[in-house]
Amino acid sequence: QVQLVESGGGSVQPGGSLRLSCAASGSTSNMVLMAWYRQVPGKQREFVAKITTAGATTYSDSVKGRFTVSRDKAKNTVALQMNSLKPEDTADYCCNFVAQFPLKTYWGQGTRVTVSS
């Protein structure tokens, strides 16, 4: 089992920045990747960014160039640095952990980000 705890959400004005963090604990040695997703109530969950064990990163087109995902292997944490935030970035952001052997996905509880003037 893997437990995920997100932190760092909050409210910010358009153009501002926030940094989210996700701490993984438990059976983390079989990690394949960690990712961030976001969801607006009433809408489908949307992929934001991911980072593999090799450090390869992928971003959705909507955040590319503004968000940066990074990983601290020693601390088993993944961060999402969000810059130039827009009102449409407002959502609940959830951390995702994918493990192998067996293949299994874990989700955090989420942290809310509100971008508003």
C-alpha cells in the first residue's frame, strides 16, 4: 500500500504562483511514475503533469511552460511548481502514484487551488 498526502493548495491572484507537494509513504519502491491531475466539480478529471522514475516529465498542453513537476527521491516527494496561474487553473489537484508488480494506482485526497482576483 502507498499513502499520499498533498499540501500547498490555496488562493492566489491571476499571474501568481503556488507550489504543491505530494509525500508518498508505504511501499514506494515499485514506483513507475507519479503524476498530478486536477478536477473541477462536475467535470472529468484532467491530467496535468507526470514524472517517471527516470526523471522524464510530461505536461498537458494547458500547463506546458507554466508548471514544473519535480521529484525528491530521498524524501519520496513530488512537487508541482505552478507559475503564471490563470482562473481556469482553479481545481482540486490530486497526486497519483503508479506502482508495478503488481500494477496499481493510488490517489491522494487532493488539495484545492483557487485562482481569482
